[in-house]
Amino acid sequence: MRLPPPDILQEKFAAVRKELTAALIERDHEIDVVLTALVANEHALFVGNPGTAKSMLLDSLLGWTGGKKFSILLTKFSVPEEVCGVISLAALKEDRFLRITTGKLPEADYAFIDECFKASSAILNTLLKILNERTFDAGDGVARKVPLRMCVGASNEWPSPETGKELAALFDRFLLRRSVSPIRSQIGQQRLLWIRDHTPKLTTTITPEEVEWARRAADELPWSTDAKQSLETILRELAKEGVQPGDRRQYKTVGVVQAYAYLCGADEVAPEHLEIAANTLWEDPIEQPRKVVQVISRIANPTGMRVTQLLLEAEQVLVGCDVRNLSDAAKAAAKLAEIERQFAALKGNGRVDRARDYVRNELKKLKLASIESI
């Protein structure tokens, strides 16, 4: 297959990122995680309550990619045949144990496993091999390579320390992991309530071959000296906080950051691209993610920290404003204008630009609402 020019392929990723972000409310980080996993050829895990758009995001992404797909909702009653295929009766007649894998996980390019931690021991043993080694034994003792490029897992809860080694091993196979929260902002809730169709409308498609090309291009992105020093400093500071990710997780984080930099359209890895490592550099999901975010923000991405602070200030202004009170609305508009000016003074990147556009649009809506209330 003839691949498109590099800039055209990168434009596809930029377009799908923008379209997913426009449709799914307050899911920017989750979108970045799953697209980064796609480019990095790694697996991602999302944990959150039902109804937080996990499935919609993943269904949309899997619809965007070409190739074979496999999806399953696991329960404690799920059996290996549902994941790996049924036993071949013809092979049994010849005293051979062999599974027919057509349409099942061993033949998939992309997979979505919902409630992945409810898998039985028999399913877990197979999953571990497929996810980590990308191999599968159909029953004849031959470990064959599987085409799996990315598996996305979803769960309503994190595995507990008492769940055993098998679940701990499965948990570790997901390099990128993120907690998915319900919609928090007032603006987001209004979008949820009064926009009836939130299904992303994607204008492009991508093939597995193009995804592989993107992975290779990401692997070739150089690291700036500042980015290298920032990652090393982050790991030292995390160790002081009692957060010590394993060697494999540290090593693979390098590739994940390169994939995120590619997703952002960068020519090299810069310190701000290390924000994606907040989803990789921890083991305990209870306390460590918060510490990792704080350390990375302080060392590698002070701009990102400032963006978050300014967005919170803007949201507080919007929540506390009564547009029917002209004096109140005027004060709120002045505060939003000042926040917008502070965004303009920050070093520009995609997130800064999106945040500034958001505040600018909310300022326009506030002024229009005030005029209409007169």
C-alpha cells in the first residue's frame, strides 16, 4: 500500500483529535491517552463509573481505524471460547486440541475489553501472553505472533491489592492508565443536557499500515536536552515521594512521550510533552497518580499547571455570575477578559490555544446573554 506524505498523515491525527474533543465533553485527556497508545503501539486502561463516555470514545476510535477489531464485555461467567475461539471438532477427531480463532482476539488488530478485571484465570493466562508478548498458542504448542496493535481495557473500579498476582500482572500490561471522572463544569453539564447527539463525526479514516508508519515516525523524534533532563529529574523527585515505577515502565515511557510529541505535531520532544507520563509512571492507583501529576507539572510543564489554574478561575467566574444582574455580569466579563489576556501571555501550544479559545467564546456568550436579559 502506498502511504500518504508524512504531513498528510499527521493531519489525520490532528483532525480526529479535534473532532473527538469537539464531540465528547471534558474528555480531552482521555482522547490524548488513547491516541498516544495507538501511535505508541501500547495498551491503555480507563477506570470510571458507567456512563462516562468510555465506550463511545473507544467505539469512535475503532471505527476510525481500519483492520480487524474485537470487543467483549467480560463477566465472571465468561469462558475462554468467547475470547480465543471454540475448539475445532475436526481437530479433536484427529486427537488434536486446536482453537478456531476466526473473529476472536488472536486475529484482531485492535481490541476493546470491557470489565477486563472480571476475567477468569483461564482467560487471564491467555490475555497476559497476547498483551505482553503478542503471541498466542492455539493448542498445538506453537506460539504464533498476533497482529494486535492496541488493546483498550475498561473497568468500573481499580483492582485491589487483594485480587492476586494474575490481576496485578494484567494491570501492569496496560502502560497508559487513567481514571475517568464525570462531567464537572457547569458548561459541560449544559452541553450534556441540551445537545442531544454527542456521537463524534469523523471526517477521515486510517489504516493499520498508516498507524505503523506513524509509530516509526514517532520513534525517530529526537529528545531535546531539556526534555531528557526533565525526565531524569522527574524520576529522582518521584523516588523521593516514594513512587518508583519499574524499569520496564520507565523504558516504555520514553516511547510514549515520543508518540505524544508526534500527536502534537512537534519536531522534537520538549519538556511539556512529558505531561502524558502522568499516565504511566506509577503503580498504585490510589495515591501515586496525584503525586506524579504534581511532580511533572512542577518540573516539566509549569505552563500546563498555569492553564489548569486559569481554567478553574474561569469556571468559578462563570458559575458565580448572574447574567441578569448587569453589574455582576460586567464584573465577570472583566475577569474573563483578564484571564484571556493571561492566556495570551503564555507560551503557545495546542492546549494553551484551546483554553484561550474556550475563555474567549465564554466571554462572548456572557456578553450576549447580558444583552438579551435587558
